[in-house]
Amino acid sequence: KQYIDYYGAKYAMLTTSGSMAIQLALEALDIGLGDEVIVPAMTWIAPITSVLNVGAKPILTDVEPYTTCIDAAKIEANITLHTKAIIVIHLHSNIADMDNIMSIARSHGLYVIEDCSQAHAGILNGKKVGSIGDIGVFSFNQEKQLTCGEGGGIITDIDEIYNKVNRLRIDGCGFNSSQKELYEDQLIYDSICMGRNACISEFKTAILMSQLENLDQQTKKRQENAMYLETLLQECKYIRKMERNKKISQIPFYEFTFYIDIQRLDIIDKICEVTSQKLGFSLHRTDEPVYRNKLFSPQTRKNYKYYTDSEDYKRLDAKSFEGCEFAYNHMIVFH
């Protein structure tokens, strides 16, 4: 209930990980073999793997270079008769252009899954992230603003999605709402759908709920500190800050990012090395775009052959992702 109240959603469920949350969301939307899901090419590999794990094809789409969120202008060109959903990832303490994305999705009858793993407590247009699309998914691993070591969450306002996800995460079981005695089984064994065990433990849930009380206060302090640092960095000749939607009223700072506005791409690693030594903590490039990441290796899995044999996979080329390439070659990140 705390989580529901915090995000203003009708339903909330907790899972074993953020990756599992995405996969359960896709399965609840009945997305599988023969379907396509639009996903930003600048992301950690988990959203891509989740799409592959349900048998669908991830359609990598470019990002805006100075926000690193999916470029709404590039989405429409990737929509086909097989497209079923768009995964939006609020990346690098930023929030995607949800107004345009939701408009595109509604005009084509597509679902929108918001991946808010790096955006806990972010607010756009007066609404918390995760409650804007059809489904919001979250990660609670050790790096996140809200953490229990490892875990994930799903929120939605749609009854059918809630009922389906709940069954999928508890081996397909339903709930016995008329249970009267403690010894009565809460679960109903029927054949509505087949699921898996993806339930988080009560211990981790307790850790999360205790932290949730402090999340807004911590977020405001991070935002205050980050805004101060951005003000100082504006005095530096070759530094440019990230662009953000003016409708963001609470920035979900997860990582601090800035751009080195020079053409010598080889100097970024040197700046990171020297500055890390001077400050005593790690500054580094952002994660590589998916198509560059060595962990993105679907050719190593037999069950992904349908994807590696496809033209969508064979066409992957850095030249097709100018926004991703620019961000990767000019951005510096620290936690």
C-alpha cells in the first residue's frame, strides 16, 4: 500500500529483479514470438534480454544526444504491423519526452512500458514516473536510489495487467480472497496461465518500505547538490550540461552526467583517468550503447537464433545511431 500511495498507481507488485519486472510486464501484455518491441539503443542490456526472453524482437532505436532518452521523432519510422509495445527508459537522471511518446503510442495502438530503474521519484507534468505509461517497472539493486540489494517492482492502473502479472510471478496461482483462518492456503491452483516463482522476500520488502519514507527528502537533497555542481561547471569552457524537459519538477538524480564539448574523442578517457585520481572516486564514460556492448551477444544462445537470423539484427551499425554515438563519445558519468 505504501508503494501504491507513493506512486499514485492502482496496483503495485514486487519481483526478484528489475529485469524480471520487464519480462513479466511483456508477458502480461501477451507479447511473444513474432512480435516487435521498440527499445532505446542506449541502455543496459537487461531490457533487450527481457524482450528476447519472451521470444519477441527488440527494435533498437536512437536516442536524443543531449538527453540520452529515446528520440520520439525516431520511433514512428520503426513501427510495423508487428510492433506491440515501446519500452521507454528514463536514463541518466533524465525523463523521456512522454507527451510525444504517449501520443505516438496511442495513435498506433501500442502499449508503453516505462523503465524507471534509474528514475525513482522523478516527476514529469505533476506525475511520478512509472504512472504515465501503461506499466511502470523499477529496479532495486545495490546501485539504485531505492535499494534492497536486488529486487524489482511493477505498477499499473490496468486490472487485467495486474491480475496477469500477479499470477505470472507466483507460478500461475490465484489468490483466495475469502481466506478466514491462518492455516488455510492463500493460493488457488488452476490453469488460467503458467508462471514462475518471481516473488521478492518479506525481508527485502521491509527494507524497501522503510527507505521509501526518506526517498523524497533524499531526492531533493541530491537535486540541490547536483544543481549547485551544474552551476559551477557552467564556468568551464568545454563542459556542457545535459538537457532536460522543462516539465520535470523533480529530477531523479542517479548518476551525474556532463558533456565534454570538444572534437577529440580520445581525450575523454584521459580526462576521466586524471580527474578520478585527483578526486579519489571513479569518473567514466557511460555504458556502451547496446550494439557495442560485449554482453549483447545473442549469437551465443540457440533460443535467440530467430533474432540473429533477422535483418533487424544484421542491420545493426553504429552509423544508424548518431545520438547514441555522440553521447557515448562526449559524456562523462559518476555515481
